[in-house]
Amino acid sequence: MTQWYSKVLGGGVAARIPSQKIHLSYLSHAIAHGQESGAAVFCRMDLHDNIVTAYFTPEAANLAAQFGAVPCAKPERVGRLSLLAGSSGDWSKHFPE
């Protein structure tokens, strides 16, 4: 399982509601599968284009499907990448470098 997924959430404030929905869905997933399952969602704010993109880990494929995310390359850790939903251990699990 190595396929990542992404979903553009919108610009600035418009991304807040979809971000909250993803976070709530993640909480339900974590209750069912455990928080340490590796399922996580990272997000990046592109300041130039004012767009927030969510990146779903391979273990979060079910969540990605719920939100219509599409396959993508693994995001780079550089820049404004942050953890939207997941455990603190997901940083080192998915970005060990």
C-alpha cells in the first residue's frame, strides 16, 4: 500500500469546513481502527495560490474515497505541510527523513 491521495479543499477560509469534516471522519475511523493504524491526513497551504490541499496516507484510502480524493504522489515534507488528522507518530512513520 503506497498510493497517496489528494483533495483540494479550497482557498483560505473556504477550506475550514471541509477540513473539519475530514477531521471528524478521521476520528470515527480512529475509533474503529485504532489511532495508530497509520491513517492520517496532512494538508498544505499554498500561499501563492491561496489553496489548501489535503493529502491522505495510503492507510487512509477509505477516508480519501469518502471525500473524492484522487491518487497523487507522496507530498514533500518541505513547506507548509501540517498534520490535519492523525497521531503525532504519523510524522515519523510517513516522513522518516
